[in-house]
Amino acid sequence: MAETPKPLKAEDDDAGEDGKRQRSAIAFPYTDYDNVTVLANAIHEHAGHGTCSAGQLAAWTDQSAKSSGFRTQISAARLFGVIEYADSDSLRLTDLGRRVLDPTKTSVAKAEAFLKVPLFKALFERYKDGVTPPAGALEREIQGLGVAEKQKARARQVFESSAQQTGFRSIALNRLVMPAMVVKDEKPAHEKLKKNGDGGDGGGGTGLNLDPLLVALLNKIPEQGQDWPAEKRLRWFKTFAMNVSQVYDTENEPVELDVELRKGS
């Protein structure tokens, strides 16, 4: 029987300079998101929605089931919520893992997987409305969130690469922005955008040649007369502004828009 994989959790000990063991109080993976998808793809290709053993998965990915690198991948895949297992003979993809591999759902699923990691979620909540600090300062923040001092550099490196791989750094390398989620509808965009019903372009037809990303967001606007609270409107405008920048900004001329809600007296 294959050896039971030993998950490498954030609580794993790491020796400090004084020889004492250090222990992190918040979970994070020791390898990044892309390494996790290697395991997910292997399970999908060979076992589909079924189960496999650690030994099988190691063989499929050309590794040893006893290696620390393989155990690190297993632990990370579990933290990202992509695989689950009760023992070494029952590894399988989670529902999230299956969605990660679905081309029509992968964008949303990758973002969800990133936020499954406690450390990454804490950092996103802290910096989603601003910019992230340079490496040294970010490592101090990571340590303040509960990562052991000897592990903070590795935690930051895995965080940075995973954020890039899952789309959270797509706007800028010093910002954490939730990836845009394209909403697909059975009706053609021009049908959704018609308001006057006459089939013309007098404000009711599209008459627009826009990126599908922007059209999808325009389709989210409620019909006239429906309730659209101020906070939801603000969130929509922020998302629209972000995606306009993604579509039209150039590397030499990035534009940052600050959208805020001001309530008059």
C-alpha cells in the first residue's frame, strides 16, 4: 500500500536561530497554484471524477510518493481546495478542482481557490482597496498575520506567484484586484441592450462595438424602474472602471480611476 502522504501545513515546525522550533499560526502552501494544477490535471486525465492513490498520482506526475516535494504539492492542493482525501488511497478532485479545469469556469474557480488559503485571503482583505508594500514590508505584514519568522520569505514568494497565476495581479504588480468575471447569457448582447424595442439604434439598440467584457457588465444594469442601491451601483462602477482600464490601457499609459460614493447634504 502506498505511504500516506504527510500534508505540509503552515503549522509545520521551522528551526529559529536559537535552535527552538517556530510554528506559524495561519495556514499557507509551500508551493504555488500552478504546481497544484499539475496534480489536478493528472487526476482528471487518469481518474476523472474517481479516486486514485498517492502512489498512482506520484507515478502520473513522474515523482516519488515519499518525496517531500510531492507531499508539499498534495498539502498545497488541499489548501487551495482543489483535491480532498481521507487517506493515501482516496485522493480525488473537489467540485472546485473540477471547475478549475473547466475552460468555461476556470477564471472564477482560480480566484476562489486563491481565496481558500487563509493567509492569501487575509492579505487580499487587507490590500484590496490599495497597493501592496515592497517585499520587506510585505514580509513583516505576513509575519504579523501569524507566519513564523523563518517562513515569511517563502510565504511571500508563494503568495506573489499564486496571485499572478490566478489573475489577482493582472491590473498591476502592486495591486490585488479580484479578476473580472465574464457573465455569459443565452441572449445575444444586442438583444439585451435594446431598451426601446423598435430595433433601431436610437439609444435602444447597441450601435456599439465593445469588448464582450464591457458588454457583459452593461447587461448587469437593472431595468429602469428597478431598485439599484447606491452601494451596489458604486461596486458596479468600480468594476466597470477596472475593466475599461484592462481593455484600453497601454503599458506606457496606465490609467487609475478612483470611484467613490459621495452623499450630498
